[in-house]
Amino acid sequence: MSGFVRAASAEWVKVRSVRSTVVSLGLFAFVALGLSWVIANGFTAGGPATDALLPVFFGLLTAQLVLVTFAVATVGAEFSTGTIRASLAAVPSRGRLFAAKMTAVGLTVAAAALVVELAVFGLVRVVIGEAAAPLTAWWTVESLLGGWIHLTLLSVFTAAIAVMLRSTVVTLSVLLPVLFLSGQGLGNIEAIKPVAQYLPDQVGMVVMHLTRPGDPQFGRDYGPWEGIGILVLWTAAALVGGWLVMRRRDA
């Protein structure tokens, strides 16, 4: 067994052995399913077919706050408590340890996001019946795939930021307002929209087909797959930054 596989396995044991993992992922599912059920019960067909995706992704967009908190706390807790020293003693290669942590977080979120997203989609179909987005339509498959990728990449991105800032509280204090509070408002201000539209939360709305091309207020200058490319760039930049900080700073 390679050193990376052993390190990744150890990180996975850490993730699954703490109660907060079950609580956080359970809360993610509860928020996503609950909000989607509420929106679905108030849904009225009549607009574009893609409007049927709103009940599916509105809850997931809100519940992603829980996933981000989980990803940040999973990584940041070791720096806050000082247990990162024990991890480095067990895995002296800082690059390997960093990669193992990101892999454990990414795979955990990917699995949870896939299960919850499919459960939400099934729930919405039951509630709104024939008005639901058809699974046979490409735009439905594309949005589900994009939503899953978005939730996974966003969590890895925020986990890498937590390594750079080395604190759960500081990381959440920076990320939550920028990505999810000011981002939603800033993205619609004409003066800064050309830049704010590329923030990760704005990209997620495009990837999930919650914005329409050409919409004067909510439309963006790129499509779903370009949005995924932007998310990949955001995540890659954060991973490089996290790796550099992990290598150069003392525990």
C-alpha cells in the first residue's frame, strides 16, 4: 500500500469517526430536502421547462452552506486544536498529508452530495408530478451533474482555504459573507457584475441552470460547462495556495 493511500485512509478514519460528520451531513440532507419540499409544494407550472429545476436546486443552494461549514471544520479543527502536529508526525510529507486531507473531504462530500441530490430530485418529482423536470432531457442530466460537481468542488475549495488561513472561525468569517451573502447581491449590481459574476456561488447558479442566458438581471456571460471550468480554476488555485502554505509554515 502506497504512502498516499495509507495517509488518505487515515484521514478518512478521522472524518467518519467524529460525531460532527454525521450531524453535518444529516443537517445538509434535512435542509436540502425540507426547502425543496416547501418550494415544490408552492410550484406552479407555466413558465420555461427549466423552471421545474428551481424546487430541486433552491434547497441544495442553501444547504451548501452546511457542506462548506463541514469541509472547513474538518480541516480547520486540527490547526485550531494543535493536533496537526500529531498528523505531521505520522505523515512527515506535508504535500502528501495535504493531498490526503483534500481527498478525504472531497470524496466524503461527493458521496453525500450525490445521494442527497438524487433524493431531492425524486422528492420533487413526487410532489409536482408531471410538471417535474424530465430525467430523459439533457438539460436535466446536465444540471444534476453540474450541481454535484459544484457542491464537491466548492467544498474542496473552501477546505483548501481553511488550510491557508489555519482557522475554522476565520475561514468561515471570510467565506460565508463573500460567497453567499454579498455574492448574491453583488452579482446583480451592474457596476461590478462583470467581476462578481465569476464568484463561485454565482457560477453555481449557472451550472445548476437557475439563470437563463440573456436575462438582463440574472444572466451571466458564460454557460454551464464554462462555469464548471471556472470552478475548476478556483479550486485549483486554492489547492495550490493551500499546498504552498502547508509546506512553508510551521505547524
